[in-house]
Amino acid sequence: MAPALSGTLGASSVAALRPCAGRRAPSAASSVAPRGSGVVRCSRGLRWDAHRSRGRLLRVRCDAAVVEKPAGEEAAGEKFEYQAEVSRLMDLIVHSLYSHKEVFLRELVSNASDALDKLRFLGVTDSSLLADGGELEIRIKPDLDAGTITITDTGVGMTKDELKDCLGTIAQSGTSKFLKALKENKDLGADNGLIGQFGVGFYSAFLVAEKVVVSTKSPKSDKQYVWEAVADSSSYVIKEETDPEKMLTRGTQITLFLRPDDKYEFADPSRIQGLVKNYSQFVSFPIYTWQEKSRTVEVEEDEEPKEVEEATKAYFDIQGEKKKKTITEKYWDWELANETKPIWMRNPKEIENTEYNEFYKKTFNEFLDPLAHTHFTTEGEVEFRSVLYVPGMAPLSNEEIMNPKTKNIRLYVKRVFISDDFDGELFPRYLSFVKGVVDSNDLPLNVSREILQESRIVRIMRKRLVRKTFDMIEEIAEKEDKEDYKKFWESFGKFIKLGCIEDTGNHKRLAPLLRFHSSKNEGDLISLDQYVESMPESQKAIYYIATDSLQSAKTAPFLEKLVQKDIEVLYLIEPIDEVAIQNLQTYKEKKFVDISKEDLELGDEEEETKETKQEFTLLCDWVKQQLGDKVAKVQISKRLSSSPCVLVSGKFGWSANMERLMKAQTLGDTSSLEFMRGRRIFEINPDHPIIKDLSAACKNEPESTEARRAVELLYEAALISSGYTPESPAELGGKIYEMMAIALGGRWGRSDMEEAEASTGEASAEADSSEGTVAEVIEPSEVRPESDPWRDQ
């Protein structure tokens, strides 16, 4: 809607209105009708509407319409290019992308490997490119005195234009261009392991270098060019090489002039050797490093001591030769750094077990053979190769169980080491003990190639690695020789139990791997499958008890009736066992039942038991009255046969074992502890003599002090035998001493009179012996040393 202006104007004001273009300005007399109204239209979208009011006043309205532009016509604008301060951009690229300085060598060696790969590919169609320049190899020579590192390859090299494109343009990857050409020209083949893709790896040299010099010779050109750049500079220099001594037959030579603070670390030959072995161990081409070596040689002795010279002179004169000695001589030479080959690139059918074991020991610095290994290749949506191992021994500390970050999985991309520092991306925490290598061409990495980005590809890879690991462990379990799985379980059983807690999706694969002691197999471990197979048809649950030791489990009163009925019970004796079983809940449609909790159903509820409950109802009420809030209720037990009583936990509360573990937690919540342990049930055995005596006491003398003391002591004893900790051990000890005094008083004919006479006799004998003894007085001088000046005073 066009805006409108309205107001009340006089005739003179109307005459002063701006005239419309292209026509004469209307006057007040002609434009406005004295007896009616008039309309004036202007050519630029203005419409004036005047109406006469009373007297000489006019009411004027102006409507303004916006003229639309023709379709397709746009406002003209200036086009600008993004500007950047190159030196600042270089600083950000170098110091923000990489978290470790040492990766510069990995990046430069990877570039050299790409150059050699390119030459090899091009040599397929043009063999003349490989005629000169020697073998395809990489040589690294550190010079501590000069503070330099020189990396030389006999690859494809670069022309002057390629130097400007690849090194003079940030984020311009020559490898990416080459790969694009390969894909367009199918005769040359597809991507065959070229590593570079981002175009910034070369600039990692400035992490440690204040100056970089690149000398390169391409087979396409007769000239050799030198590229020079200084750190924190926005320019570089390219010149033609004229020094005959610096001429290359083919390839590229990069010289890093190290910063003063990095010189002593990265110009050290042993440090360079270690970095090559860590990051570039499996590069396809040989990598040689300049190393100091030693050898023993025989040399002639120049001088001898006089006493030796006369004795040996005659002998050597007769022999006609001079005396020689063996010395250790140091020298410098090239040493192959990547002699270990990537075993995962070979066909598994062609590899012996000894080769797998040797590769494992060298790669992970182990001295024991692994328990098992698996070598596989996955294709399809995600392609990668991997070799995984189960170590021969457990980690030396439990920290590796609690720490999800491990150094056990080495990730490679096209045989170049990327990282071994993962936080659960490739393996869950409970499989962190597995060691191995993973090599893929499809992994999503960040620009620095140090961080594995989270993506669907990574999740798929993790799922397949976990599945292959389970297959490997199951092979150990299914062997006829059970010793291997026994070693595995002793070393890594806790990890499998941790998996039952953390990975609910793999319960079906984890549960068959569990092993426990049981009431029928105290010496050997049994699986859940063995337990279920030996169950009678009438048994509907898997029974277990959790304690702190095997001996405590075997002697627990909860077992009595089950052992009597020949029902097998699993012993859970490690702290993690109970939590793992509770997370499983069922196995093959059989529920796990804790026999130390209330409502234990053994399927034998008989009429006799009901009658017994009615008979001892009065005793249960009386005992509950004596114990008060210490227990939730008192009832007849279905699990006791020889013990008088037992204390069981509530159905949804903590067991005695769990309560003990929660108390031991440093940051345990005392309020939740009180809530979870609040419901305890005191169960009594009606067939035990103590219970029968108490039943008689509650009927005949319910107010008896001795009977009440007996109930208290019985509760305290049940507390201990059931696995709980008494609230006041000292008070319990006092009650036991008091009961022992009552029970033992006069049992062996010793009366109170005899005891009094014996004590009196002992006291008089001590007095007589003290009177008959003559005290020996020792003068102070006798105990003073001879050096004491007061000795003779």
C-alpha cells in the first residue's frame, strides 16, 4: 500500500506545492473547484486529491506509489577479492593445525613417498623417466653441527611452474591434481596409495625450521630449480641451480635449517630414526637414515711402555711383524629404517604363525607370543585391512581398565601412521586390551591428519572390529586345549565382565565367555552354558551368591538347603561380578537369582512348611519385638538346614557384598547407603535347638533377661555369618565374653573359693620373694665412663 499524506491547507499553501514534471503547476483557483472537489495526477506516481471545507480551507490528500523496476534488472555492485596477510595465515596453518612438532617428518616423508609413487606410475607408460636417478628411495641426513635436516628422494621432482603451483600456493595439493588426472585417464590406473590430499603438509616444516630450501629436478626439464623461504615471511624465492656439486639426477632435496630451540632434539640421528620407525615404518619405499655406527678393527701399536717393550721386542723381531691391537672405530653410514614390512597387506594364506608373532613383538615391543590373532580385510561401504592380537599377558596395572585411552591400536592411512591415541572411537573400553593395526584409505581425518573425525564410517568400522574381536576370543574358548582360554580368563576376565556392564547390545556374545566357580566345581571354572546344561528340568533360575572370597562363598549359610537339594550355585567372588550379572538379568530365558535375598523360591512349598510357619508365628513376633528397627521382619527360612538363623537383604536392596563395596567407595553417598540397606529380613531355622529353646522361652518367660541377650547375640552372629559388618565390634566382643563366662563358669571343677585362695597364695609368694632378695646398690661412679671427669670425685 502506498503511503498517504493528508492535512488541511489554505489556498496559498496549495499554490506553493511542487509542480509535477511535464506540466504547468496548478493554481489554487484552477486546480481546486470552489464548489466541489478536484483531482490532480502527477507523472511520477503522485496523486493529489483536494476537497473544499468550510471557508477558505481545503483538505488535501497525496497518494505516492512506488514505481517497480523491470524484471531482471539488479543493482550494480563492485566485486572484491578476499585479502589475507600471508605471513599471519602461514603462522595459523603451521601452529594451529598440528599438536606435535614431530609430525613434520611424517608429512615430508609422505610427500617424498608420493613423489616416488608418481614416478612409478608415470614410468609405466614412459620407461625413460626411470632410466636415470638410481633406485626409488628416501634418504634423511641430520647434521647436528650445522643444525640441519636434509631429506632426499629420487621421485618425480618439480618444474619451475610446479614449484610455484605446489609450494607457492597454500592448500594446493599436487597429489590431488595427480589423482584427478589418474582417474580421468583410466589407462594409468586408480589411486594406488598416494597419501597427500590437503596441500598443507609441506608447511609443517616451519614447525621446527626457520628456513627451508627445496632443490628439485624434474625429468621433464633440463634445469634444476631451488625454492627458498623463511618462516614468518610472506614471500619466497625461486632460482636456477648453477652449482655443479649440488646437481641432482632426479628428484627433490629438502633442507631444513632448524630453530635454535629445536636443533638439539631433531638433528639427533637416533631421534630421527625413532620418528621414522614410528610414523613411516610401513612406507612402500626404503627409507635410509644417516647413523653413527661402530666396528672393531686391528691397528698397529705405536708406542709401548718401557717394561713391555724389551720383553716383546725380541719376539716380534723374530716374527718379522709389528704388534697389533683391536680397537673400536666409529663411522657414519646409511641404515635402513623401515625394514619391517606391512604384514596386513599380504594374503593371510601365505603367512606363517611365526611371522605374525614376530610382527607383534616388533610392533608392540612385547616378549611373549600372543594368545591369538586375526587377519582380515573388509570391503563394501568401508574398506580397511587389520591384524588384531590378544596379548599373552594382562596389563601390569588396572589403570588400563579404567582409562578408555590406550596405545594398543595403531591407525594407519595408506601405510602412514596417524595415531594410537583414541578415546573409544575404534574400540570400546572393555576391549582396550586388544592390540593391532588398522589401515584404511577411507577414514575421515582432519587437515593435520592427527584426529579421527566422528562419522558414520568410523561407527561402521568400530562395529566390524568388535565383531572380529569376538570371533577371535570365541576361537580361543572353543579350542580343545582349555589352557589357552584359562590364561585368557585369568588375564582379561575383568574386561569381559566390564563389557557386560557397558555394552548391552553385545550381551549375547559376552555372556557365553563368562566363567565362574560353583558349588559343584570349586576347583575349575564353568561357563553359563555348562551350568544351564546340567540344570534339572524343574529348576527355573540360575542361582548365585556374591562374596569377597571363595572360602566365604563355600561356607555361607545361604547355600545349605540348595546344596542339600543338589542345586548348583555360582560363586561370584570378584567385586565386578555381581554388577555384571545384574546387568545381564537373564541367560537363555533363565533369570539370575541371588540366594542371599528374600523371597527365594526353590519350588518345594509344602503343607508341612505352612504348618511350621503357624507354629512359630509367636516366636517371630517376639524376636521382632526384641530387635526393633534393626530388621524389617522375622520369618521362617527355606534356605537353612544346619545354621540357626541368617540375615537376608530385601528384594530390591543391596546384598551384603554390594553394601561392603559401596562402603569402600571414597565418594560414596551415605544417604543412599542407609536407604538401600534399610530392609533386612531375619530368617530362623525352626529345626535348630537354639531356635527351639528361644521358642520355649518366649512362651514361658518372655521377659527373661537371658533370653533377650541370646536374641541380641544371635542377631549379631547372623550379621557376621551373612557377610555384613557389625555396627559396634567392641560391643559384640563384650557380649561374647559375657556369654563365654556364663558357659564356662565351673565347668572343669574350679570354684570361686579355690580361685580366691590361688590368687592370695600368689600374692604372698611374690611378697616373700621380694623380702628375701637383697638389693644391690650401684654407685654412680661404677656406671660412669672412664672419660668422665667426675668419675673419681
